[in-house]
Amino acid sequence: MTNYKNIFGKPVKFLATDPDNAEAEGQIWYNSTSDTFKSIISSEAWSSSAPMTNARYTIDPGIGASQSDAIGAGGYGTTSLTEEYNGSGWSNGGNLNTARYYGVGGGIQTAAWIAGGVGFPPNAIIADTENYDGSAWTASGSLPTATRNAAATGLQTAGLLFGGNTPTPPAVVDATYEYDGSTWTANPTGLNTARRSLGSAGTQTSALAFGGDLGPPSNSDATEEYDGSTWTSANNLPGFQRAAGSGGTQTSAIYMGGDLRPSGVALGTRTVIYDGTNWTTTANMGTGRYELGGAAANNSAAVAFGGYITAATSLTEEYNKSTTVFTPAAWASGPAINTARSSFNNGLGPTSASLIFGGNPGAAPYTTNATEEYDGSSWTAGGNYPSSNTAVTGAAGTQTAALGFASSDSPTSIVTNYDGTTWTVNPASFPAGYGGTGTGESSSAIYAGYSGTNSLEWDNTSWTAGGTMNTSRTGFGTGFGNASSAIQATGSTSPSTLTNDSEEYNGTSWTSVGNVNTSRKRLAASRAFSNASGYIFGGTPATNNSGPTFNNTEFWNGTNWSTAPNLGAGIGNQFGAGTTDAFSIGGEPSPGLTTATEIFNPETTALNLKTLTTS
């Protein structure tokens, strides 16, 4: 007798709860709690991710090995800048030696190459090639012929470039060039269909070319496979597509977005995947654009970035074909505080139990002693802070064990403790100073960057001198951690000069650990209790102490800074909280003050469970 077990080799299970691993894909079980039959299925979807640091288009359409190993190099508007994507955000890499757009390349983040394009200036087609080692680009051999709008794939020591435009005479070409890491060699056998702005996938000996245009207004839906010596025609795309992101292998490729015209420009959201024989249309991108970048290891996981909509964009999206449903990280509006005010990041606690106190309410005497507590759903008044010197304040600890320290260039500096109900003045002395950032636990706090490069450590009893910072941050940088494990980032070294440097503290000394992607001051940070990971967000420029100039968010993973989803609105001089996520509270948009809050929700994943029905 044929039944489910005979066909699939497993019986229909009787379970009280659903399985929690992807190995159950395709299996059917009966959930006795919900009285339903269920299964786990695969789905295809695009989701938003952290934006690039710089908006750009005519970017290379496919440098990188996978969704978590992508490079955006060059591009119109940011012609020498390089950015690296780690699967969640972007960080700045080394600048190209020859600024360019419409260049193409291949490789991985630690061993990439780029060639050709349009040099800037003087907007001429070039033959220059550069190799990347993960931090710097080095000039390498030149293409046999200067080329732009080509396609490329392969490794730094085994690259392939084909098609494109040449300048003299102006032509769309079928040329194929192979790269060994230093020298280019022309293959006498070119593409069957000469074209430019086409997609690419694969390796030097097993490549795929698809789409593109023959020169305006004609476009191509042709696909060709390369075996290391000869191009062979394969099944066509399901429609015209050019100037799109691409990646993958010869038997598992993806082509995403682009221009879908046969005439004019039609911003595309269409995504198609190739299985070695046929192309299939899958889930649409969230935002149509062309002249974008992309990377993919195969047709199940890809990243698309940058491009042109009505102007250059920094948008990043990820494609996943998986049994897992991805909910992207994002900021969401939270409950409003009761008293609008600005601050220098003197908030604390996790997002479910946060505390703010002091600040500037925007009217004389420009200080407030109001304290507010957050319980995960609303803000309520707490005990008043025992000082009117609250515009420049440091904060550490938790909602029921907090430390406040107000430093000033007047002799009114104090240290206070909060027990969840009442503030009390601590007898410990605290020096006059200006511009520092305080963070940590109530028994292990650090106050860094006051009056230059000074730092102080708190041991639950008294303040003692800490290590000297490498960079003065008197223009209100930000940070997180405690007296033995802290990080401080950005800020200004003078009223008109920002720094992008960040430093780590190990309890003894400060060490420079890399630059943030966006320099600013008067920003906020999460209140993590170590330098292992955390967020910074918002801020103002060097010459503006308020206003919504920045909505940028960055994440520190213990090694480097990368972009994270932007705040919903630009904000500066706000409170910051959150220990594993981030909480932006109050502050100064332009104009005036706000009571608004935003809570950052990191990416989550869940199995794609399907309830089976008879309909």
C-alpha cells in the first residue's frame, strides 16, 4: 500500500510543538496543540539591509564571493571610494588609485581586482587595472584595449572580462580577456553577441554572460556559457535586462534589477535565476533601480546595492531562497517621553528598563532635573536629579542602580547615585572639565575625553586617573563599555574639526582601532557594558550643534565599524540607551526639541512554517 511513509521514508509525526530546525523541510507533522497538519517550506524574498556609506551608481555589478563578501568600488559620484559588505553592514575600505565609474572586476574582499571603466577626471575610457588586498589597491597590468561597461568574473589570479565599449573607434565589442593577476591576454574567440552592460557569473574557465544591450536602443536577452576557450549560446533570459546586479556560478546564477526596456528606461525590480539550463523569474526586489552592484555565491543568496532611481542611492537589499524567514533590522517608533529635552547621551539601561535624567529643555535656565523611567511600554516620572547642572552629564549603570556625574567648567561638578526611587549626592569628588563621555556600570564606569584626552575610572567609591586617549574628543564623541572594557568614537577635536577615529580601552591604555564610516559629534550610543559590540547613531556636523543632519547608525562588532539601518529621522544631542540593541530618546531635530523615541530591532529569523489545509 502506498502511503506517505512509503513515499518519503518517514511517518507523519504527532507533535505538541513545531520543530525548530530546517531539517524538517518537506516533512509533514500533526500539531496536537493547534489541531493542524503543518510543514516547513522554502520561500524566496528580498529584504532591506543596512545602506552603503555613500550613494552611488555605475558601480561594479559583481565584485565579491557571496552575500557576506561584497565590494562596492568606484561609481559615479564617489569615484575612488571602496566599501565592503559583511552580510549585515558596510565599512569603508581603501581608495582606488584611479578614480573610475563603469569599471568591472572580480575576486573576494581580501583579493579582488577591478579593470577599465571611465576615469574621473577626465571622463575618458581607461585600461587601468588594480588589485586589492583587503586594505589597499595596487596598480597592475592594463587591459589590451581600454574598455567600459563590460562584464567580469573570476578570481584575482584567474579573472575574466568580456564585452563592453571601446573608445577608438567607438564600438560595442565581443572581446574576451583573461587575467592572471598581473597580465591580460586576449582570447581570439569573443562573445557570439557583442554587447555591454551585461551580467556575469562563474569562473575564468566556467563563466556565464547574459543580458545587456547592443548599443541604444537595442537590448539583448541572450545567454552564453564559456568553457575557458569558447562561448556557446544557451537559453535566453525571460525578457530584456541590462545594467543589473549579478553573481553566482555557471549553473546557479542570479540577475537582479536593472533596466528592463526595450525602449526608454524602465527601472526593474525583476529577479531571475539560472540553474544551468533555464532562467526562472523569482521574487521582485523591493526597489527598482539600474546600474547597481551585486554579489552572490549562487542563486539562493545574493546582495544588491547602490544604483540609480531618480538619483544615486545607497539602498542595500538581500535575496534569500530559504526555509528561514528573515525580518530585517530596523528602527521603530517608541513611546514619547514626558519632557522634551536634549542631552549628551546621558541615558542608560536596556530598552525594556531605561532611565533618562537632566538635560536641556530649550528654555531658561536651560536645565531640568526631571528623571524618567521606561518599563518597556511607557515613560513615568522618577525621583528628581539633585542638581541644576544637568546639561553636561554622564550616566552609568541600570534603572535601579544608576550613577550620574555632572562635570562643568564651573565648580559645580557632582556625583550622584539612584536606587530606582531617589537620587543621593555621593561624597566622591569629580573634577571640573568639559566635553567628556561617561558610560559603564554603577560600580565600574569611565569618563573619557573631558578637557582633551583625559579619562577617569570609577570603582564604586572614587574616581582615579585612567589612560590618556590618543585623540581629543572634547566636541562630544560617544562610546560604551566600562572602566576595564570601553570604546570611544568620533566627536570633534576643535569647534570646526571632526575626527573619525575610534579607540578601545583595556583598563590601562587606549588603542586606536579603526575609523567610523561617518564622522560627527553630539551623537548617542547604546549602553553595552563592554567594548565587544554596540551601536552609535544620530549626531550633528562640526559647525552645527543641533539639527537632523545625521540619521546614520553604525555597529561595532569588536573588530570594525559597519553601517546599520538608518534612524527614521535625523537627530542630535539625544539620550542613548539599550544594552543589546539601541534606543534613541528625545534630542534636537530641526527646529526645536522632540519627545520622540526610536527603538532599534536587530534582524530576526524564523522557520517558514505552513499550515496545511484542504482548500
